Amino acid sequence: MIKLDHIAINTNDLDKTLEFYQKIGYDLIKVFNDSNYRWATLSLNKTSLEIFETKEVVPHVAYSFSSDKEAAKLITSLNYKMDNMEIFYGNLNRKSFFIEDNNGNQIQFIKK
């Protein structure tokens, strides 16, 4: 089943942005430090928000999937080919890849 996993946004100041979203009601789950950037995961009810302190363009909407076959079927229906997907695992060691919607927005798919 494909489900909304998180929404990711950029910031120039992670600490100030965390303070803003915590005032809205988000709970801070974890702050990560990488050699290229810092980022944090927050949660509000069942909605996750990831905030990246970086100059790279990484805003995206992420969906999770549980079956490679299911993801392949969806990707094919969107006119992408799974064998062309650049699959990576990242810091959290989870299978992931990006596509773009018809407006160039980044969409991430994560295997969970």
C-alpha cells in the first residue's frame, strides 16, 4: 500500500524553524547531522515533517511502499521505468528513489 510518509522543506536556520513548528504543535523526533547538512524529523498527529538546513534543493513529498512489485506497477503507470530509477539507501538505510511530477516537484518513494 502506498501511503504518505512525510513532507520535506528547506530552511536557512534549523533551530529557528524547529521552534516555529514546535509552537504549531509538532513534536521533535530527532535531529540528524551529516557532513553536507543538518536535518530534523518532526511529527504532528500522524503527519511527519522533515526540515533540511541546506542550500541544496530538497523540498519534496515522500510516500512509503512495502512491496517492490507494487512500486514498480505504480512507477510504470506514471511512465517511468524502475530499471532507470537511481535507488539509494541514505543515512537511515532504507531503499529510496525520486521521480518528478508533471510540474517538476520532487516525489520520493521509500520502502518500509
